[in-house]
Amino acid sequence: MKTYNVAVAGATGAVGNEMVAILEERNFPVKNLKLLASSRSVGKTISFKGTDIKVEELKEDSFKGVDIGLFSPGGAVSMKFAPIAAASGCVVIDNTSAFRMEPDIPLVVPEVNEHAIAGYKNRGIISNPNCSTIQMVVVLKPLHDFAKIKRVVVSTYQAVSGTGKKAIYELEQQVLAIYNNKEIEKKVYPHQIAFNCLPHIDSFLENGYTKEEMKMVNETRKIMGDNSIKVSATAVRIPVIYGHSESINIETEKKITADEVRKLLQGKPGITVVDNPAKNEYPMPIYAAGKDDVFVGRIREDESIENGINMWVVSDNIRKGAALNTIQIAELLIEKGLI
Ligand code: L14
């Protein structure tokens, strides 16, 4: 079997750590694994298949001889280094928002638009979509194919791990401080996140929406390949560590019943339906964390409109929302003989 030289850029972050773990877990055909991060992390080691690999500094010449670059550093770092890596012949799969909306860069969720992957040849870069968008489109696609979605109204309940390890620490420290009657510290979020929720993810735009909300609007259309789909999003941060939840309302062209939705979704790759209200069974972040699938439940008809469905969708934002989707893209490149 052919093996590949793989580099993980941003290896010491929450997503980078998960990428290394998933490469091992899925037995990805790695010849050599290079772990790259900023100079601050040099000297750290990360274990891969029983060996401690040293973290090296991400530099311009880091990608010589590398076949696949899995990127999850900050957006500005990707902006600079992804084209450098691509120019040295490495295929970059980038997790940041830097290139997602560039028309000649594919934005891929394997369950939804695997055909788009061929466009990696344009610039040697493939973008991994935003975490909230990924779990939503995995569920929307089969419904769109069946009943054509006209409009989506979504509210998210997003875990702090999306912001990185520093935000997980901030939530934990605030909980401890509150229980110990101490002052809380706020470094990552503008307000207390413990026992609170913030209707604010990423920065605010002129139109009053946040960047995170507009990612859900624009990326959904690009991935689904249909600019007619209207999306209205509210993105909210909640004090959960792993797993984003979403309340999704869709309006379709064709009538679709709750039972039809369950049948369409059950058994589709990457989807698990958990929908048994009689037994209090529905998706929750504590069960989705550490799993690969997107979980869907609370499926019901929207009685306020002619053709509408409401549902509740939960997935691990660091896995399907980031690291896993990235590695699935790399697996697809191999499977299709593109690298
Ligand atoms: O990939 O949760 O666009 O703070 C940016 C903000 C991912 C999550 C992206 C967060 C994100 C994130």
C-alpha cells in the first residue's frame, strides 16, 4: 500500500491533537509524520503509534517532501503558509476560514459534495468548512435531494472547544472560581461563559450578524451547490466543552413528513438518528463527544407552515466539525487516486 508524508500544522492545538489521534485511529497510510507549530511549542512531543514525535517550528521550508498538509493553525498563519506548502507540491487541507469562499478552492464535506474535491488541482488547497456548517449540511443534503430546501432557520449552541484549548481552560477556571467565591478571569470571551450563554461567536459584521453566522449562510450554499437556499443563522456559545448542538428549521418545496425525514436520514453515511421521545432519547453533546457521526433527533413537522420540519442536530465539533472531516478529505484524495 502506498504511504504518504504527512504534516500537521498547528499540531499542538485542540484540532491538531485530534488530527494526530485520528490518523492513528483510522490507520491512515502515514510514511512519516511531521508535527509543526509556532516556536513557542518547539520541544513539546505528541505520541503517535507509540512514538513520541517532537514538534518542529512551522517555517517556509517545512513542507519539502511532504505530500499532505493538514492545517489548523490560526487563520493568518494558514493565509501565509498554505500557499507556500502548496507551491512545494503538498496538498493542503485547511481548517481555517481563510480560503473557504474563494471560488477556485473546493469546500468539502465528503458525505455531501465529494465531487468538488477534484478542484484541489487549481491551487493545491482544499478548505474544510466551519464546524457548525459541516454538521448541518450532512443532514440537509438528503432532505434537499428529496424535497428541495427553500429556507433554513438555525440557532446554534456551540461548545467552547471551538475556540481552542485556552477557552476550555477559561470555562473550567471560571466554574472553579465561582464555587470558591473568587473573582472570575475573562481572557478569551468578552463575558463570563460559565453558567451563561453568549449570542456572539467570531466578530460582528456591519449587517449585525457575526462572521460565524454568515459562514453558515455562505458555506452552506457553496457546499450544497445551490445559491437559492436561504439561510438565517444565530450562533450562540454555551458552557459545554465538546459538541455543538443546533436547532434547525427547514421549509421545503415538496411536502415531507417527519417519518420520511427519519427514513431518509437513518443509515446514511455519517448520520445516526436518535429520536425516541417516549424514552427521553434525543441527541446531546455528552453522547456525541468523541464520536464520528452527526446525531439527529426531535424530528417533527413545523405546524406553522405548509412544508416545514424542525430537528435537533448534535456533533463533536472537534471531530466531524474539524479533524475528522479533514482526514476524510485526505482519504478521499487517496481513494480517488488523486494523490
Ligand atoms: O473555523 O468556536 O471558522 O470560536 C471560528 C470560530 C471555528 C470555531 C471557524 C469558535 C471557526 C470558532
